[in-house]
Amino acid sequence: MKHSTFRLENLLDAARKLEGMSSPGNLFSPLGIAGLNLFEVPVRLEPKLKLSDDVIVSDEFRAKTNAWLLEMFGERDVCPIRPGMAYIFGGNVIMRPESAALLRSVDA
């Protein structure tokens, strides 16, 4: 299967150029962009550090320790799609929700 990677800025520039050439309803739709199916990959965050499940401690200690680790070290983004990127597989575009919202706002 052939695939390509595009920077969101390039896709936005192309959309802006096409905006004057077609009606906004033809370029963007709730389900797709320029005839391509749009799939939004949910952003998933997980703690940067957490107590290993192999460590034998009480549930209360584990919850307090994991809460402290989360507060001290925060979360990391484990979404496979980087911000500002779109992946195209055949007739499908895969991107993060914030990128899709930005694209949809072009014709607004």
C-alpha cells in the first residue's frame, strides 16, 4: 500500500488556493477533505512515570505514588501521529483532531 506524509501547513496552503476555485461545500465536508475520507486519531496521553505493576505495595500507596509521579513529571503524548502531520493512504487522510479542526476552519 502506497502512503505519503504531508505537513499540515502544505495541506492548508493547498486548501486556501483551492478555496476560490470551488464552493466551500465541495472542498470540505464533515466526513472528508477534497474527496478523501478523513479519520481522526484520538490523542492519547499517559504518565511519563508510574510505579511498576511488579512492585508489591498496597493499592492506596500505589495510587498516591502514581498521583505524585504524575504531578511531578506530567504526561507524554503517545499518539502515533505527530502534531501538524497528516498521513494519506489511498483515499484516506489520517490526522489528529486538532489538525482536522484547523483544516475545517479554513472555509469558515
